[in-house]
Amino acid sequence: MGDLEQATSQNGESETMDEYDLPATLRAVHETEINRLKRLMRKALEHLQQFPNPQVGPARDILARALGEESAQG
């Protein structure tokens, strides 16, 4: 904590981060993670669509709905 206090006092600022940069950074990280999750979900959906087994139908439908896509029946 001493290092943080020193960095702030040496800079002469009362904050360690610019209050306007933090929300933009968090949004960018959030969007990156959402895109990563969507890619994984699409891969899972593609994999599940290869199986005509009715037992995977619900999982396939849930993934398709979450991605806003039509589930391929069959």
C-alpha cells in the first residue's frame, strides 16, 4: 500500500487511474470475454449439430437460442 500512496503523491494526483479510462477498459475486456464465450458456444453448437441423438437436442436448442441462431434439427 505504501507504493500506491507514493505513486499517487509523486504524480500529484488524487487517483491512481483516470476515471474515464477505467470504464472503457472494462468495456473492452467485457466485450473480449463475451466474444470468446460466443466462439466457444458456436463450436459446441457445431459439435452438437453433428449428432442426431435426441438427448443432445435440448443442449443444442439452448446454445442456439443463446447465440440467437436457429437450431438445426436432426
